[in-house]
Amino acid sequence: MANAQATDTYPGTLADVPGWFPPLDQVLFTWFLERQEANGLRGDLLELGAYLGKSAILMGRHLRDGETFTVCDLFESEAPDDANKAETSKSYASLTRQAFERNYLSFHDTLPTVIQGPSSVISSHVAPRTCRFVHIDASHLYEHVHGDIGATRDILLPEGVVVLDDFRSEHTPGVSVAVWEAVLNRGLRPLCLSTQKLYGTWGDPEPIQEELLTMLEGRDDCGLSVQWAAGHRLIRTHARRVQPPPFPRSRHYTAPAPQPVPVPRPSARPERSRARRLATDLLPPVVTRAVRRARAGRP
């Protein structure tokens, strides 16, 4: 779990922003978003659950003119029910809207549209069939995730991509149930699985998967396997030594001070020759002392 960020600290790089956003998922987010742009797919971006902004900052880089990026999070607002209140108090006590906005504006000139409230209100703010990319990382409770998936199905464009976080973490069984229920009963088609996230669509997954396989097979820094389950092709990838994609530094970046080059210290005494070392090790002490006196010119 990431440490809370001090309220007066500005990130210099994306890695400085606290959060759970592994390099492999940064690679996959970037690939899906760049593919949409290359194919001319236009639409808005949406994130449900932002924490301190790490994934939102990356998503915001792919926002184009005429598109809207919406972020919805409770931040420090009151949770809608006791179970959600207990969850947020335990895991997100340090989360504030101010900290999120400070981080985001370190990398971007303007904020996204921020909705401070539970994810259940999102359908009142985002119109149906308007989003091309949605990241769901809000509550981990089954009822809430079930509702988030239903709202996303209506909001997403037919060719759009949804990313569901924590679909198989041991501490989030409610997410797992809701996600696989959506795959089996609600028309969600998996595109790929990372260690933390399931990427899916309600459109045709095959063209995207073929391009994704080509990209992943060309890399030697991540593991890859393909499995079938209940009629779904599951592309599973996991990190080996994946490096995050290049990302611009923030406006607050400061280059680290150069470290002084250490100067080797001279030896306190000249190193003895190999012959002298052998003599010291092998000759009796009386002989060794006599040799030393003779070399010193002493009787």
C-alpha cells in the first residue's frame, strides 16, 4: 500500500505520485489509448475512483480537443453507506481532493471534470454512449462494483474499453464476483488480464486481441499466455522487468544534485612484495627479525 503523500509535496515524475499503478498497466493503458487514437476513435474518458491521481495523470495525457475527461471520487466526502464508510476510513484516510488536484496540475494545465461523490451518481453526469475508455477503481464492495459495471456498459461506446481494477486481489472478493458475473451474464468480453486489472469491451474483442498479441509477443520484458474459459479467450500477461512508458516530468521536477566523485585515498604504507609476504609467513620469527635488522642496518 502506498504511503500518504505530504500535503505540501509536489511530484517531479509520475513515479513520485503515490498509488497502485504498476509499470505493466501503464504500458497497457498507453497502448489501448494510443490504438484508439490511431484508429480515429473519438470519445470521452472516465475514471471512477482516482486516489491521488496516478492513473488519471496518464489518462489525461491522451485527452484530445473536443473530448471530456471526468473523474469521480468520494475524496473526503461522506460515504453512502456504513460498509463503504468502513472501507474508505481504513484504506483512504489520507485522500483529499486538494492532494489529487495538486498532483494532476503538476503535469497538466487544467483539471478534468471532477465529481466529488459516490460512483453511483455517474450516470447523472456522463451521457450514454459517450466514453471510449473507462477505468473502474472505486469501491471494492460487490453491490457498488456491480452498479459501476452497469453504468459503464451504458456510458461506453460500442468499441470502447473498460478497465476493472483488483479483479483478483485476495482482499477484494466482491470485485471478483462482480467482474466474472459481468463476463458470464452481462456481455462483457475480456481483452486481457494483468496482475491487477481486467481489460474488457462490450464490442468485438477479436481485432483488438490480435493486435494486442502482436504487441506483447514482440516484447521480451513480460510473460504471456493464452487460455480459454466459458468460450472467452483470456490473454494473460504479467511483469518480468517491464519499464513504464516514457512520461513527461512535472513542472516541479528538479534534477538531482550531482554526486561528488570519490577520490581514492593513498595507502598508509607501501604494499609488501609477494616475496616479503612469503618470508613473513614461512620463516621462523627469529630469522624474520634478523632479516629486518639487517635491512635496517642495525646490529
